[in-house]
Amino acid sequence: MQSFQEMTLEELIREGGYDCDCGRHHGTGLKYLKIGRGAAGFLPEAMATLGFKKPFIVCDAHTKAAAWERVRPALAAAGIEYVLYTLEGDPIEPDEHAVGALCMNFDPRCDCVLAVGSGVINDCCKVLAHAVGRPQMVVGTAPSMDGYASNSSSMIRNRVKVTLYNACPCVILADTDILCQAPERMLWAGLGDMLAKYIALCEWRISNIVTGEYYCERVAGLMRHSLDKIVTAAPRLMTRDPDTIAAIAEGLILSGIAMSFAQVSRPASGLEHYFSHLWEMFAMDRGLPTELHGIQVGVGTRLCLHIYDRLRAVTPSRAVAEQAMADFDPARWEAEIRRIFGKAAQTLIDSERTLWHQNDPANHQLRLNRILGHWDELLAIMEAELPDTGRIVSLMRQVGMPMRPADIAESEQDTRDAFTGSRSIRDKYLTSSLLWDLGLLDTFPLDT
Ligand SMILES: [Zn+2]
Ligand SMILES: [Zn+2]
């Protein structure tokens, strides 16, 4: 089988997908994709191709200003009827309130959903489309995140950041005439969301060895390819030259396809995303606004690169790891989770007790044996997957994006709490889980 990174976009999204020797079938529900100048004008053609008649269109005030005057004339010229709904709020949180508003305003005469926006709008529309059983399309307004083509939404449910798996849009129109106008911070965010992939791929392979989690080299290869595409174009990002923005958009969409193929967020998201998720949860709890996802993730990526630089210099010790486990006090852990997560803590504590058992000494022993028995292999993975930290830091500096927690008003304490809490928010094996297993998490230095 040809490797995914050698395929064209059309081949990647072909009907029927691909059977892979990882044992999974890789396919995407994406059927129509246009990237480039004037792509929004292809909306009537995309709809005709898929047999859609009347879209329920969702935007917010910003995305309406950015793209509606490119979408509306195309619909008018083709005589397509639609229902337009503008989500209120600034910022809009992707939570029960937003999805509830969409469901309550959805017009059942519409046979498809069209998201006009980027992260939040697209994520909410995926949930809506899934709930009302309609296919979804998107006209992107910013190259700010990699969720356009993914089959999941990053949402807030019961005040906890969760990934909801639904379906990827069947139409994506990435119009560089719109994307080039995106605010500077959104361009940074797209780059930050992609730099994360270095950490995500490294962690995915580590987890595959330590926990036996599913891993697919072909999907990882596709993600590495989309990452290369973006890092190559990144130095010209701020020129907003349409070819560069198109390359960035293509990389972000490829990344989403890789996620759809894997059916899990693993190839796209690791500990760097958990810094972001936890910062966001803290801000929500305090009623404060949050920074853009990709910008937080970029800052998290820099933190992770430094963590790995330190970790690679460590010689793991069975004695240290076993002593830390022997000293582990479930009551103290629970108190700490309550302090870090506040109202969201109970769900996590219950999940650990009944489902995850990550703190169980026998499970720790199994993981530790795998880590110590494969340490050279783990080091080789870090060597292969991680870029030179200095190179990434200078790229971030060159485009002028925030790099340190303090640059986005995150305190040392919140950053430390995000680091500590990350391993308890899901049963996902992260770099922080590895450090906990080695008995190093509590005192491991962070280069904030
Ligand atoms: Zn595979
Ligand atoms: Zn992301």
C-alpha cells in the first residue's frame, strides 16, 4: 500500500477509505475539499455534488464579518434557500449553552449544516449535525486550528474539557481570500496547534510501548508530513502571502484527516494540549476569558520540549519509582485533585476509582517494568520525533508568537497545577504520566 503522505488530497479522501495493516480501516467522511482563492464560491457546486438543498448556516459576529459577504452572494446566485443563525456571545464557549442554542434554533427543514467559522463554530456544528442527523459543511475563516477535518469536537461538558467523537464535515472550503485576513493571533494559533504534533507523535509511540495502546505508523507518517509542510511554510506566515496561507491550511486539514483516520486524537494532541485544556478549565472556573487554543498549545509545546530535553538526560531508577509508589497516598491525591479541579474534581475521582485505575500499584508496576525494560527504545523515539528545541523557539520568536506562560498571563502555579493534574483528567498516557511512573513528576522542573 502506498504511504498516506505520498497521496494527493483527492486520493486520501477517496470513497471507501483504506484497509491498513495496523488492523484498522482508515477513511474520512470528507467528500469535497477546496483550498485556495475563491474557494467559498464553490459552495453551490459542493452542495449540488452532494445533493444538499437547504443549509442551516451558523456563524458568530466575527465570522459573519469575515466571510458572510463571500458566502451570501454565492448562495444568492445559485438561488439556494438557507436559514442563517448567528451565535451570540464573545467569546463563545463550546459548551451545553452554545449547542443548546443551536438545537433550539435549528430548522428541521434544513437538510445540512454549514459552519462559517473556525474552531468553536466548527466544533459546535459537528455536535449539532450529529445530534440532528444532518451532514455538515464548513467555510473556514481562519487557519487557526486543525479540527476542520477531524471527526471530533473539543467541547466543554459539565465544566470539563472533553473530546466528543461525531463526524467530520463532508465539505471543507478553505478560501485564502478569507483566511489571509484572519487576525494575527489566529495565524499564531494555527502554527501552535501544529507544533504540538512533535510532542503528540512522540507520546503516542511512548504510550504504544508502555501501555500497549494502538498505534499506526502510516497515520503517524501522514501527520509528520503535514507538520513538515507547515514548519517549512511557517517563516513566511506573517507575510499572509496566499500560497503560504494555503500551505498552512492544507497542513491543518491533513492533520485533521490523520485524526479522522486514527479515530482518536493521539496523532494530534499530547501533554502540550493538556496545559491548554487545564488553563482553560481554570479560567472558566474563575469566570475569566481564555487565550486561543492554538496559542496556549504553542506555549505548552515549548514547555514540553524543555521537559523532554531534561527527561532525556535522566537515568530512570527503579528504586526512586517504587519508593514514590509506596509513598503514594490516595487521600492526598484526592485532596490535590479537588484543589486543582474544583467543581470538576468529583467526576475525575470517580472515573479513576471505577474505570481508569491509573494509580493502582499493580498497574504502576506493569508500566514501570515496560519503561525500564524499553528505556533505550523510548530514548530513540524521543530522538527521532522531537525537533531541536532551539530551532522551534527561534521559529516562534521569528513570527512573534507568545512562548512562555507569562506571555499569555498564565501563572507559575497554574502551569504547575496543569502539569500535575494533566495525568488525572483522562486515562490517556502522557509525558506527565511517564514522569509520575518514574517518581519524578512532583519535583520535575518546568522551564516557564
Ligand atoms: Zn493504520
Ligand atoms: Zn489542538
